[in-house]
Amino acid sequence: MSRFLESTVALIMVLGFLLTSGSSSRSTYQGAIVRGDSTVRELALIFSGDEFGEGLGFIQTTLHQNNIPASFFFTGKFYRNRRFLPGIKLLADDGHFMGAHSDQHLLYCDWTRRDSLLVTQRQFEIDILRNYESIEQAGINAARAQYFLPPYEWYNDTISAWASRLGIQLINFTPGTLSHTDYTTLEDKNYRSNQVIYESIINYEQKHEQGLNGFILLMHIGAGADRKEKFYTRLPEMILELKQKGYRFKAIDELLNN
């Protein structure tokens, strides 16, 4: 392990001790936090990115104009992509949470047998530490990035335990809406249109007593050319509607550390 990676391990271990227990109302699954305090009218917008990043400018501008924080979880490949670096720096300058999403977007466990691991602990650790190294190389202080979004948002309790040993807390999106399907294309049997995704969010908020309280709402920073309509273009409308309903937007660390 390189000297940089050794120092990164030490840093992350310190971050683990700084994590607070947070609200007892938080929800977890397989060791990952999947929802904040459901008694408080707050939520976190989170965006993941690996290969595509065409929404960087639009999303950054929208958040800036509305003066709200969000959280971004990018792979090492994304952080190292020179095309994305200017947009990444703008997000960091605006004070958004800049987190890790693995280095190479590895699939940790089998899709049909969740308890069947596809990586070793060593592979997992080296990959995630390289992701943190890329955050630093992008000019961003990784000291705030104690929360980690697993690639494909797919993991099991062993992955959560391995992350915990590094002082990292796994998170995942709150189930119940279709916001995470904004990458699907017309050729995909699981395709969801922008309108269907938007309605799933608003309908969930209306039909559940606790609404979107404590929600971790996941979207993608880009979907590639094959998806013609981009759900992030609905972000201004969604922010306005949720603000009118009294929701406050928080970065992921603010949402979970309260």
C-alpha cells in the first residue's frame, strides 16, 4: 500500500470516530443508513456519477440559484475525468458534500444472491481508497467524506462491515420512489419516463403520513446519450414544489448527523 493510501486509511479511521450516533429515528438496511429522521421535514438530494456527467452544469446552477446544498458521490474514474473537473470544482466551491462511490464502480455482490460476494476485502479496500485518493487529487479535502454510496447502490452486510472497519458509513437511497431509475432508456424493460419518476416522488409524499421526511433521494449526474429526456431538468420544479410543502434540503452529513 502506498504512503498516500496509508495516510488516507488513517484519515478515514479518524472520521469514523467523529461520526455521531445521530437520530434514533434513522432507518438502516444491511448496515447502510437508508433514511434520516422521519419525524423532521428535511431531506437530502444525492447524485451519483461514474461514466456520464452531462448534467453537471445544469444541476450546479439549479442548486446555486435555489441556495440549497446537495451531496455528490462520484467514482474515482469520474473525479479523474478532465471533462468533468471544472464542474466538480464548482460543486466543491459551493460547499456541497463531495463523496466516494468506489474507484472502478465494482459490483460487490451477485444480483440474485446478495450474500454471494464478487470481491475480496483486499480488492474492496484498495478500490475505495483509490477513490479517496482521486478526491484529494481533484483538489477536494476528503476529510468530510465519511459517508459512502456503494456502486450500483448494491451491497450486503459484509460490505457494510468492511467499510465500517475503515471508519466509513455506507448509505443508500430511501426506497419508495423511482428517482433512481432516471438512467433507464427506452430499450430497457425497466424504463421510466421523467413524468412517471416525478409523479412517484410527489405521490409518495402525499400518500405517506411521514411524507419525504428524512429521505435520501438519489438521482444521477448524467444518463448518457441513449436517454433522451434528462430527469435533472425537472429539478427546479421539484425543488419549488417541495419547498412549498415546507421541506428543508440538507447535505447528507447534515441530515444524518443531527
